[in-house]
Amino acid sequence: MREQGYELTDEQWERIRPLLPPPARTGRPRADDRKVLNGILYVLRTGCAWKEMPRKYGAYVTAWRRLKRWQEEGVWTRIWQAFLSSLDEEGKLLWSRAFLDGSFVPAKKGEKRSD
């Protein structure tokens, strides 16, 4: 059963699956990517602690490590770019209304802010 708002639809999963790195060919069998990704989304959307992630998504440590590794490997950027491109092709983005906001980025220690 799909937990409302937290799990990928079949359509979303089919679009994301090819963008994920292939499993390593050594060691233990890899935890199911879709289940782990749904766990990551659950934690990010609810704001719960990793230890509170429902067990149906697998081990929270696996989800946390996969989130970190995929960030380092640029997986999240690839997914984001693929979905943006798709939305753009469908005419669903209004680029004239797009903006960037970097106000949440803290200044590095010792540097003066230019407000």
C-alpha cells in the first residue's frame, strides 16, 4: 500500500530508476532502491529523525548512507535536471517567474556579510 504523499508513484519510479547508479557487483545484495528512496522521501517530508523512519522502508542507516552517497555522486542533481527538462518540454515551467534566493546561505566564518 502506498503511503499517501510519501511514496513514489509507478510513473515517478519509472522515470527515476534509470538515473540511479547500478548496484555494485560485489558484497551483499543491495537493498531495494525504490523502498530506500521512499524511506528517504518519508524522512525528508516529515522531518522525523532517521531512527523514526518506518521499518517497511528498510534500515534507516541504509537510507541515510544512500542519501549521502547519491548526493556525493550527483544523483539528486541528475534527477532534478531530468524532471526540470521534462516539465520544460511540456510547457509547465514559467521561466519568467523563476528566481534564485541565496539568502539562506550563511557567510563563511571570518567573512563580512554585505547586507
